[in-house]
Amino acid sequence: MKIIVLAAGKSTRFKSKKHKALHELHGKTILERILDTLWELKPTQIQMVLGHQLEQISQELKRGETVTEQKEQLGAGHALQIGLKGLTHDPDGFLVVYGDTPLFRSQTLAALIQSTKQHGASIGVLTAQAPNPFGYGRIIKEGEFVKSIIEEKDANAEQRQITEINAGAYYLRLTPEELDEGLANLKPQNSQKEYYLTDLVEWANQKGLKVVRHFCPDFDEVLGINTRAELAQAYQILSERRIKELQSEGVTFINPASTTMSPQTTIAADTVIYPNCYFAGQTSIGSDCQIGPNCYIESSMIGAGTTIRQSQVVKSSIGQGCWVGPFANLRPDTKLSDEVHIGDFVEIKNSKIAFRSKVPHLSYIGDAQIAEDVNIGAGTITANYNAISGEKSLTQIGREVKVGSNSVLVAPVQLADGCFVAAGTVVTEDVLSENSLVVGRFPQEVKQDWVTQKKKKLGKKK
Ligand code: UD1
Ligand code: CA
């Protein structure tokens, strides 16, 4: 079985510099999502018809898809004619889909193929019931057969009332001669002056060829993305689909409607997701976690029993039994071992923090390696950036080190196991002997009665 994907159109209604097929939908492009689904059907070839932004789209084709160019966008029927030039005929038939319908399940397309074959039909058309059919081609049917498809812009008032629509997936089992004749018969005599692929249906009926409809009960699958509003709907549909699956696997969502969930997210049972969380990319979360409210989690791994409150976690890994937040910012390549505590207003990037260590308040930790059982006092900063050389350097902190509040660790710098850093110290040199105290501040000076004397001198009573 072979597949033709028609994606040469200008995507005018999307109003973007970038072709709509290259827009992101939960961490993958619309195109990538369609191709993921189509490759699941194990076709022997996927033939793309491209035109507008052909080069940019071709660069994203990584799995051996072949390309033919439709130089002028004269309609989907014309695009199919061009697509066929890249295929040798397959008597088994071939599937035609559009490049802007990324929500099909592969099982639905497989069922369309099977039902076309079972009916001995020459064409199978996937249809669905649309809550609002505006913009879709309407199905003129007779029982299980399709007589014709009328586009919105060509439909009369009565036809516009029809709510069964053309989903935009076809299985064609026409001979090369029939295809030539059918395509040659298409005429751009319609409101859009285009060669409509959908007109093949009426032609086939006139020839006495069977055109069967395969009904998809879930309209969400057939959503075509022509506008930004439809892109938003697609985000919502994929998110809701995944949340339902996760609920059935034992995950609690306190307010699922407020959560956005990428389809690539996995979450183990008995984890609770609080309101207003956004899960992007490919994230895996263990069991018995509490995430949210108000978290942004992207492409990260989170171990079992961890709590994350009101925080951002990007491309990071967090162990089991950790506490993060509220208001923590874990930037890429943060690696927390088990039972690590990261508190409020703490930013971490490209750093490893070992078992049971704590960064509880108001810190920046960048390019650091922190061993086990360390406590980093409030307001501690790793000064990892040299503004002259532009280099970033490493801070290494040994086991059981206690860093006092408001210290600055100027990298590259190392603190041996068991060292204490007095509050307010600026550590500029390595401390390599274990269990040392490092103090780097002026000794305290007390001038007794200084305030009274000063006021008297200025003639102030209070
Ligand atoms: C199309 C169908 C409509 C169906 C709907 C489902 C036609 C005439 N209409 O309408 O019945 O209900 O999809 O989503 O087919 N394309 C080309 N070359 C062209 C024109 C279009 O490759 O010259 C491609 C587009 O890039 C797009 C696809 O064909 O991926 C469909 O075109 P689009 O303009 O989106 O058709 P719709 O109006 O959505
Ligand atoms: Ca469309």
C-alpha cells in the first residue's frame, strides 16, 4: 500500500510566514504528526506533493518520503495528478490524505482501507458528523455509498444543512486507465476555479464504479487545520485525549480542563496533577508525585514521590522523593538525585545535585556539582560567568558542606568535603582541606553610643 500526501497549498487562511505544516503542535510539527500516523500503516511509499515552501518542508522529511512538485496550486485534484507521477501503480490501491489533518488515528485509516476493499469499491471516502460543518465538503449519500461531495462554497442552502462531511482521506482502487480518465475529467468550473479532487466521486458514479463511505464516529480526528483557531482546537483535542488515557491509567487531575498535556507525556498511577499545568515535549513522571498548581514542565524526567509546586522544569531530571518550589526555575541539564530539596526563588542550570542536598531559598546555581548532604544557605550565588573571557566555569562542592547565607562562590572553585562557609563570604580560591571554615569578610566593628553622639552633634532631639 502506498500513500500520497497533498500539502502544496499556500495555507493562506493560516496567515503566517511559515507553511502551516511546519507549525508546532505539542512539540512536533503538524507534518511530523501526520507522517507518524501514516508510517504506522506500514506503507511501501509515502509520496508528498509539495509546492509552497517546498525546500523548507523537504528538509523536515527524514524517513525516506519522496517528493513531487506542484508548481501552480490549481487544486487538490491537480495535486493528485502530480503525486501519481512519483508512484508506480499498486493494484492493492493507495491512500490519499491532506497535509493539514494531523489528528487521524492510524486505526481509522486502516479501517477505511479495509472497508473499501470489503465492499469491492473503487473509492473509499472517510466521513464524519461535524457539529459545525462550515468549510467542509458535504457528503451526498445513498446508504453506504457516496454520490458526490459538494464544497461549502458551491453548496446551496439545502446542501449546507448536511452535517456529514468529507474528512479528507480517500482510498483509491482505480486502474491507471480509470485514474487517467477520472482526473482528465476534472474541470475547474466551480467557485474556487480549482480542480477539485472531490469531483472524482461524481465521475466514478457516472462510470458505475462504487464509492463507499466509511464513517468515523469521532469528529475530533478529522479536524482540518486551516486557521489559528483550528490549531488551538487541535492542541486541545490532543491534550484531552492524553488526559483521558492517563486518567484511565490511574492519574488524578484536580482540574483537567486547566491542564495542557502533550501526547508524549507519560505519568504513573497515583500521581496528582493540580490545576494550571502545561506539559510540553516528552516528559515522564513517576508514581505518587504531586505536580502543580501552576507548573511548566518540558521534556524532563521526574522520579516517584516528588512534589513540584508553581515551578518551571525544562530538559532536566529529578530523582525520587524530591521537593521543588514554589517558584523554582530548573533550566536545561539540571540533574537532581533522590530526596533533593529545591526551595523558592532558586534558579539552577547545568548542575548536578546529589542525594539529600538542599538549596532552600533565593539562589542561583549554574555549572555546579554538589555532593550529598550539602546545605546551600539562602541567597548563595555561584558566579559561573567571566564577563571578560565569556567563559563559564565549574563550582564543585564536597559532601556535607554548609554554605552560609549570602555567599558568592566565584568559579572555577572547589570546596572539600565537610567545609563550612561563613555567611556573606566571597569564595575565590579553592579550599582543598576537608572540614575547614572559610570566612571572607571584614571582622565586625562596634562603635558604642555612636548614634547618640552623632545626633547630638547635629542638634537633633530624636
Ligand atoms: C478539503 C476538501 C473538503 C474537505 C476538507 C477536509 C477539496 C476540494 N475539499 O477542503 O471536501 O471537507 O478538505 O479537511 O478537496 N492542496 C494542494 N494543492 C492544491 C490545493 C490544495 O496540495 O492546489 C493541498 C493543501 O495543501 C491541503 C489539502 O490539499 O493540505 C486540502 O486543501 P485545502 O485548501 O485545505 O482544502 P479544504 O478547503 O480544507
Ligand atoms: Ca484543509
